[in-house]
Amino acid sequence: MKKLISLLTAIISFAFLANIAIGETPKEKVFHQVFTDVKYNETDYDYTDYYYAIKFLKEQGVVSGYEDGSFKPHKTINRAEFLKIVQESNMEEGIDSKYKSQKCFKDVEANQWYTEYVCYAKANGIIQGYKDGTFNPSQEVTLVEALKMTLKVFFYKYDDTDPWYKGVVEVASELNIIPLYVTGFTHKLTRGEMAEIATRIKKYETADLEAYLKLSIGFETTIKTTYEVLLALEDTSSFCSKEPIMTDIGSLEYPIATQYANMGSYLGQLLTADNCEDKTRMKNIFGVSSGAGLQTTFTLGSSLELKEKGPSSGLFSTLEDIGYECTEVGSLSPDDTDCSSWELTEEVDVNKLFNLKPYADEIESGDCVNCG
């Protein structure tokens, strides 16, 4: 198979060079830029994470970015910043200037850039602060804190539960405003994820959420991040501090989170490690690295067996997008939608494998040969 791939690659490369030689110019890439670090490559259909959410909020006049023209979508956002943006996303008129001169918490001084937003929110029951009388405006906002503020700002009610955020998450999940790739209840929200939450709830209110998700994700999806999913992800984080064990063949194997246990050693370790804040663990799993500024590596030979006869529509689209092909022998539908055996038959960007996370409960087993 590798020889065949190498031969095809050589043929394609030769044809490409031949076209250039006879004067055919490669197609010029077309870019759309919202901020200097938020772009859409129309030619290759490649775009920055949360591109459409950030674009929408900018068009609505809710966000304006930094003075250098950037937005920094992967930078974490603090409690005051999130509160300001979520309020402005649902506010037709400005806040009464009287709130700017107030001191409504021990650590919220008058006339700061965030004072009016914090004091208005407190006066209107959007926030309560901590028991010690502080608000901690500069503290990174967690997912559940952000969801609670959002529901309050948009006037959605939730049940009092134990823990307190269970009711919040259940309503937010029903509205489908939780980004897919958060890592748990205490996940530190990024500016891009903030934009996604604010955009989703705005689109929900205008009955445009389904169309927005199809545009931003690339295919129709009914997948929602639920309380149970986040609970399982919290379980994943406990595996991040566990040391690897030495296998009988002399290799190191990292512990695998419960929800990825059926996906095989390679994928199980890979997806578990991706939920860990310390991304250096990735480098110890078949030399894999991921994320901005890190070297991209590739994988070949990863195989999956599904629990049911055929994947869900979301998993089917994801498998095709990653590069998996059906390897099942027998009577199949023409488009492989009832196939339960899949394998990577070419090298792909390993980061694409992380898109399998939402579908872990559909996968029975997995394996990886010649990977890394």
C-alpha cells in the first residue's frame, strides 16, 4: 500500500511540475480576513477555529479585537471580559452611566473599564460574586460560570441542583450553545469559545442555529455537549497526572480515559492526552505533537470497528473528512453508510483524529499499525 501511495504521489507531483513548466499557473488562494489572526481560505476551505462566530460578533459590533488588528481566539478570557461581551450581545441600549461610578464588590473599583458591566449585572441579578464579597474580575472564566452568565443575560431559567451548575449545563445543552471541544466543567474559556457561545445563543433566538452549525462545522449535526459528556471529560483529566506503564514489549503506555477505552491503545492514548493541559504528553505517544507552534505529524493504518451496523450521519461525515475508508467485505450500500469497519489508507494530519471525540460511544474497538 505504501509503495502504491508513493507511486501515486510521484505521478501527481510530476504532473503538477509539468503544468507549471508549460506555463499553467497554480490557482491563486483566496483569503477572507476578519482579524489578522482570524482568516478563511476560500480556495482550500480552511479557516481559523470559530471563524464564523467571531465574524458574526464583529459584524454585530460586539467585538472589535486588539489595537494590533488581532483577536487572539486561543487566548483565555477573564470574568470581566466575558461578562462585558455577553451583555453587549443582548443589549439594544447602553448601560446607565451611574453604574460606572459605583463600587459594588470589594475588588471592583469605580471607573474601571469593566465597572459599569459588573455593577449593572449585580444590580440585575446576573451575578452574585463570591461569599467573601469579591468578584475576581481578572480571574479566567470557567465554562460553567460563562454558561450561567449567558443564561441570565438572555433570561433563561434553570433548576436549582446539586452541584449548582448541573441545571445550568442541562439548559445550555438543550439550547445547544456549548462548544463541542471543551474539556470539562472547569474548562478555562478562550476568546474563540466565548464567541461561539454568544453566537450560538443569538442564532438560537432567531431560529438560525441549525443553519449556522451546518456552515461552521461543515455538515449537519445534532450532537450536543451534555452534562454527562462533561462529567466524563472531568474524569479524563484525572488520567493526565497518571504516569505511563511499561508494556511487555518495552514501550510506554499512558492510561486511557474511560470513554476512550474501546478505541484501541493508540487512539485511546491520543484522545485522552489531547484533553490534558500539558501537551508535552503528546510527544511521548508515537511521537505525536499537536497545537499551534508544534510540529504536525501524521498517522497511517488506524482502524475502527463500530458498535452498530453503520455510523451516525455525523460520524460518517467525520470519518470521510479524516480520510477513513470502508474495509468491510460484504453487501454494502453504494455510499458505505452501513459500513462498520473503517481504516486509514493514507497519511492524514493527526489533529483531524481529535474530531472522533464526540462519537466515542459509537466505536467498539480500534487499533493502529504503522502509526506515527
